Amino acid sequence: PGTRVWQHRHVLDLDDFKEVNDILGHQAGDDMLVEVARRLRGCAPTADVVARLGGDEFVVLLTACPDADAIAECIVRCLHVPVTIQGTVLRPSLSLGLASLGRDSVGASELLRQADISMYAAKAAGKNRFLRFHPDMMTALVQRTHMEAGLQLAVARGEITVDFQPIVSHRMGQVVTFEALARWDRDGGRVPPSVFIPLAERTGLINEIGAEVMALGMVQLAPWLSEDPSRSLAVN
């Protein structure tokens, strides 16, 4: 009576693990996973569960643990120590998400989901780190998912437009090139390029958007380009 059992879930995913399999082969990848599991058990000897969820994703479950953050920090630090796999020195890197069951009781699946969301937030923040779950992460995920869904249809809906930045030749004193810059006009507003361009690159939509910008640029500047063969259009 009077004691609270705290439950913490750490979900971690190795950064760029696919490159180990692609470059050194699947046996090297398996050796890496075994070493990661060994180090995990060393960092969390009191853990109730240390398990591999699949692929290069692991989970650590702790109950009655006073300082889950310290263990998370230990895991990130210990796994980043170099290891020799088949004669090659590798330095594992991981992104770790931490979720805790405290006053706000949630189910086991929701706790695991929160740890998963914070793990992806750690990846987005630069990898090789841990982040504790915060409700803002869920809001950011919903917004990002909504934006990605909109970007999938942006070209078809005619929402991708082009701004032209003139490039002036100091020697000639006149515009010799225009740089075509992609812009996304959505729901009566303009989404900043710093927001949608990285999303387009991450999802592979940048190719479709780039082709649209090139086509629009050539159509809109066709008369100007045809006047002088030395003029050109640059697509950013």
C-alpha cells in the first residue's frame, strides 16, 4: 500500500542498419544484432523484458524503476561504442523513445505506441539520442501525416506553383538566367519550402514536384527563352 509501480518502455531502432546488411552482408547484420542485445542486457540488468520486436527494433520494459532516463542515456552511450564485425570496425548508433506509465493510466499497446512515436521523433531530431514521449509529438505526427497526404495530391490539384528569381550578369548588366523555385499553395495559404521540400525528399515526391516545376518554368518562360539561345532556366 502506498507504493506505485512505474512502468517504462524503451523502444529503440538502429540508425542506418540497412547499410550494414547491404555492404557487409546479412551475417554481419545478425552479428550486430546479437552484440546490440548483449549490450542492452548489460545496460538494463533489472529489466523485466529485453526483446527484439523485429528487424533492427528492440524494446526494454522496466517496472519499479526510479530513473528510466538514466538507463536510456546509458543505452545510447553504451551502444555507440565501436564493435568489430567480421574484421570491420563499426560504431552502432540508435534512436530511442521512452514512454512511462504514471498518473495517466494507458493500456500496454498505447504505451508501446507512445514509445514508438518518441523513437521516430528522436530520429527526426538527428539520431543517436533518446527522447521522452510528450503529447506534442502526437500532434506533430498528425500534422505531418496530414501534410504528407496533401502533398501526394498537390501536383494533380495544381497546387505547385513557381516563383522565378532573376540572375543578373554584372558584365552584361541584364538578366541571363531565372531560377525556378517550387512553391506550394494550399488551402488559401503558402506552405514554406523549408517545411514541404524535406518532406518531399523523404517521401520520394521530390521527383514529381521537380518535373512539374521544370515543365511550368519552361512553359511560362518560353517566349523569353526563345529570344536568345544563351538564356537559361535553372531549377532548384
